[in-house]
Amino acid sequence: MENSSKFFANKECAYYPCHNIEGDMNCLFCFCPLYHLDCPGNYTMLDKGDRKIKSCKNCNFPHVPGNYDKVIGYLKKSRENDSTQ
């Protein structure tokens, strides 16, 4: 894919590729904007003493080029839910 407003591959990054994705990897969401949500990605919850933390180690969801619109949709839905509470 070509770099655009919905896709960016930072192949010069020292950590590229940071996930095991075959083909194009979208770096636009380098830090996942869905981290605080119950996202559709393949995350796990880890025990960290007396609390749990979300591990996205095996999640590729925001980095799949075709998922840009889905990520934006989840963010919009989350914002709508926050405004009605």
C-alpha cells in the first residue's frame, strides 16, 4: 500500500516490524488507540501483583492496513458512549 491518511509504513523505524505481520504493516497507530477499550484484537489480561494489565503482544488489529475504518469506528463508538454517561 502507499502511504496515505489511512496508512503509513515506517520501514526506517528501529522496531519495524514490531508485530509478526506478513505483507504491509500499518504504523499509523503505533501506540494503539484502542488500548483502553474492549477491542476486537487478540489481547490478553495479565496479573501484575494486585492488578491486571492488558497485553497486546499478540494483537495485530490496528496494524492491519484494512482496519483503519474499524479502529476509527470503535473510537467514535467509545466517544458516543462516554458522552451519554
